[in-house]
Amino acid sequence: MSGSWAIDIDRDDVTQTAITVPDTEVGPGEILVQIDSFAMTANNVTYAVFGKPAGLFGNEQGYWDFFAERNAPGRLPVWGFATVLVSDLEGVAPGDRFYGYYPMASHAVLMPGQIGPGGFTDITPRRTTLPPIYNQYQRIDAIPDYQSEHHDYWPVFRPLFLTGWLIADQFEDEGDYGADQVLIASASSKTAIGLAHALKQRSIRPRTIGLTSRANAAGLAELGLYDEVVAYDDIASLDPARPSALVDMAGNGAVTAAVHGHFGVRLVKSIIVGKSHWDAAADDRALPGPVREGFFAPGRSQKRISDWGSRGFGERIAHAWLGFMEVAPQIATIETRTGSAGALDAYHEVLGGRADPKTGLIITP
């Protein structure tokens, strides 16, 4: 298809990329969509780092398996919007628009199943054993909390906000693990901001301390999302006797070691969420305090869907999202890049840690 493109990524070295032409041939039961826009965030770096099987999904699959066969280069998953170009399936017509998970490309071939008024589930064979939340495509016109003025904020913030909200929900569900305060590392990241906002909505809650670089500290404090903002170099100034929990959004080993070393046994919980600091030197020494545990948002989502039902889960997320959207434009402004070159530049910018946390990067193919 003229003008179509995709970004291929080396599975073993995520810094190595190439612009290629995607396969747009539609087979039985498949549709072709044109990707209208997608976001590039630190979340996507986590997808790249865990592209190969890492045990996250409980099987021998990783994030590369969503959009590429095992013998092909990686195709990075991104969140965005797309319009159907080719379809002969009942319930999915050309011109229909969907929000969901797409490859970093101008076009994608999907295989809809469980088609209904709200959308469909991709049933491409290799995807059926991957977490269901990634395979669901929502019809834009049927999303109850979608508002057109929030359009660009959906792919930038929605997945990250949901992760932050789910972490806050887990803390509340577990009595905050007995912590009086929650230290949130990489506090200017969008997932951290989602967590801080969700915790702030509680009438009774632990204090929140945002840990960030000295350069970001003043600006982050002005947002008023955290009870306190502390630069990484000043972690030792915190009261080491106070029962604390750490939520590490980036996997920076030096910061983790500093917090564990300072609080020791008074650190009651240590959770690692992402791996955007993929190239940061990890401290492999035995850390004092609790064993670090990973947080996997799809697993938490499935638990809450089981607890509350799909409708109850969706209603809670919708309410929380609309509340967050009252402040999101103050947190980040949207910057748009275009075409394959714009997508490639944005990817390397985020991968290299050069992206401005106050900017939401949107790519329009």
C-alpha cells in the first residue's frame, strides 16, 4: 500500500531500528486499519525491554508477540486510534474508529472476534494466550467516558493512568501494607502522576513523597500532586524510622538501593512497575528490607474485573479518569510528530531519556 510504513526493532538491541513496509494483505476474518494517531511514552520503552519472554505473561511470550512472528524483527506495541479501511465482517465496517493496541506503523491487520456494539477482541492465534486487556478494541462512539476534547490525552495518559490507579487500588486493598508514607520514584512520570492523583482522592491515606531529579523537583512540587517532593540526592534527609513503601516507576537500581539502604527494615513494601531506565546500572547486591516485587497491571485488572464485573470495573475507571482529566492538561501539553521519521525520532528520544515529562508525544502517521 502506497505510503505505508512500519518501524522494525532488533529484538536483542532495542536501539537498532529500521523503517520498513508492513504487510497490509487482508486474509479471511481479518480487517485492515489505518492508524490515525498513537502516543510514545516511557511505557513503550518497558514494552521494548520486555519484548522477549520475561515471565510476565506466565508463558513463553513477550510484548513482541503481539505484532510480530518469532522469526521477524520486533514491532513495538503502542496505544492509539485507528480507522477501519477494509472489512467484510458484520459489525465492523469501513470508517469505524477504534481505540486500542496497535503496532508502531501506519497500518495494521487485525482479526476481530467477539464483535459487539462496544468493539471487538483481536483473536489472531498468537494473541489469544496474551493478556486479554491488550486485545480489546473499543469503538470510540461507544466509550462512555470518551470526550472529544480529551482525544490526544487518551493514548498519552489512559494506559499509564490506569496502571497508577490500579496500584493505588492495590495499596488501599492491602491496608497500605502498614506504610505511613509512599515513596514514588520517577515521580514526574505519567504513571507516577496517575498513582499520586488516585491516592490523593482518598480521605484517609498515607503521605506521598515524589522522588525525582533535582532539575524536576521544583516544577513537580508546584503541581501539588504530592505531599512532598524530594530530590534523589536528598533521600537521606527522610526520617528512616517511618514505615514506608517504595513504588519504583523506572527500575533505576541506584535509587532503589538508596531507598532500601536508608529505610532498611522500616521499608515495608518495594514494588517495581516499569523499566524505562533500561540502561541504568543495577545494583545487584542483596538489598536490606523487603524483596522487590513486580506490579503487572493486566493481572490486577483481571482481578478487579472478577471482583466487580466488567461493567463495575469500567464505571470506576470512567469516574476516576474524568476526575483526572480535570488536571491532566496542566500536567502535560501535547506535541505532535508526523510520519515514519517523526515516529522514529520520538522512539529514540524516549528510549534515550531525553523526552520532556511535561510533554505528551503524539504521532500521526
